[in-house]
Amino acid sequence: MSDHDSTPKFPDSYLGNNSLDYDSSIWMERNQKKTTILCLQYLFDERLDELEKLDYLKDAPFYVVDLGCGTGFSTEILLERGFRVVGIDVLLDMLSKVKTKKNYMKNQNNLELILADINYIPLRNSSINHALSISAYNFITHKADSIRDKIKIANNTAKYLYKLIKLNGRIIIEFYPKNDNELEIFTSSFKNNGFSGFVVKQNPNQKSGQTFLLLKKR
């Protein structure tokens, strides 16, 4: 992962020495933390308030799940901003780095780390206020052999997150869909399973690259 221009392959790009390269990359840390701060701005986006009359953001402090927390760059920002955080990752090589750094993190007692698949998180239904995912969500379909498989996985994941998130809870996803068709698979999975929301791109005409989904549970 030392070459940040290369396209990561999940899970190989995040295992063994690659996980060490990822965690020690100054560029990666700076980029992930900058993106997390931007996602927090989107979490409080007024356009999401307009989707429902009830403003759930008044119930701070929030219980936030960091989906695909990796080595903890995003998790660290969330803790610094006063959130109670559950960091979730399916790769032990990545999650173990967060555990090592936890003792040096601000508000470390507000952090719980769980090794789990996004569809099998051992938390109660309606127990989480909000969720963020930084540069990880498109990996949920990495085992899909067909478009049909991708659609099924995306829908099942959206259904699961709907159960996990409290009413009017928000999900902010920053990810890298390959094209408009893949983006449509992800956006439809949420809109068809109880979420309102919209897409934000740095360039409205871009066909791939960094993309944000701003979502709110109906």
C-alpha cells in the first residue's frame, strides 16, 4: 500500500506486510483523517434535516459505528470529536493495529472494537445512532461473481444496517464505485430498504472515484 496510486485489492492489500505499510503511510493517515472530518460535516448536513421533520441530532453524545475501521485513522477522529465509537473490521491484521494504538487515543474508554463481518455485528437492533464508513463499503461485494450477486449482497447489507440504526439515524459512506451502474446498485439498496438520501461527488460529471452517500433512516 506504499503506492497510493495503485488500486487496492480486498483483502490482499490489507493483509500481512500490506497492513503494516497501510498503517505506517503518512499519506494514508492524512487522507483518511481528512475524509473522516468531511464525512462528519456531511453527518450534520442540513439537507438531511429536510428529509424528516424530527431532528435526531439533538440527542448527543452519539453512539457511532465505524464500518471497516481499518487501522483506526477514522476511529481516532471520531473519538477526538466526542463520539462513543464501535470500530468494526473483518480483518484481524487491520483491527489489531487499532488495539495496539487504543491506549494512546483520546477518550479511549469510549471505544469498543469488534472483529466482525458488516452483516453479522453482535449488537442489538436499534442500538446505534449513526454509522460512518470510510473507503471500505464497496468491498462488501468483493466475493460477488455476478451483478445479481452484487445486488443481493448490497440489499442484504442495507436491510441489516436498517435494523441496527435507530429511527432517523444517519449513515455517511465514502467509497469508490467503479462506475454509474455500481453506484446505482448501492444507492438503490438503501432507498429500497428504508433510507432516504442522496449522492455527493466532488465532480458531478465523474463516472467513478471518490463518492459520498448521505443517508437517513426513515
